[in-house]
Amino acid sequence: MALEPIIKSTVHDLARKVSIIKIAREPRYRRCIAVDETKLCVKKSHVYVWSAVDVDSKELLALEASYGRSSLNALIFLKKALRICINKPLVMVDRSPWYR
């Protein structure tokens, strides 16, 4: 069940945007990465979708979904995102309490 009605043009716009996403394949030097999460309602359950993107190349480094948004979930996701980096880049996050 969708939260809002979905129209054909919205699906088309989303598909066009998703098709141009570059996914990082090999570990390399990264200056800065941006991490964010969003809360979605799927079949009456809340799911948190985490994403990490290289700020310079706009490559997707990691994408994960979880049922929780604790410090442990954030730590596990950040470790997964940093596996594709050969250095320790600057990690940009919002001011949420689960990022310590």
C-alpha cells in the first residue's frame, strides 16, 4: 500500500534518475563521503534506508535497509561504506544522535 497515489510520470522520473547512478566497484582514495538515512513505511512497518555517496564522483558506496536506527546500525553501515575506501575520508552526516 503506497502512502500517496503514484502516477505514471512519477515512476518514469524516478526510473530515469535511478538509471544514472554510478555504483563504486573498486576501493580507491576518497576525499569526502556523505551519509544519510530516510524512514519509509513498508507494509505498515518502518524501514530505514541508509546510503553513502562519494561527494566528488557522486558514486554510490553503500546502500542498506534496516528496521532500526540506533548507533549500532549507524556503525555497521559506516564500516560497510568505508570498505570501498583505501583511506579514511571525511564523513559528512546530519546532526542525528545515532552518529557519535
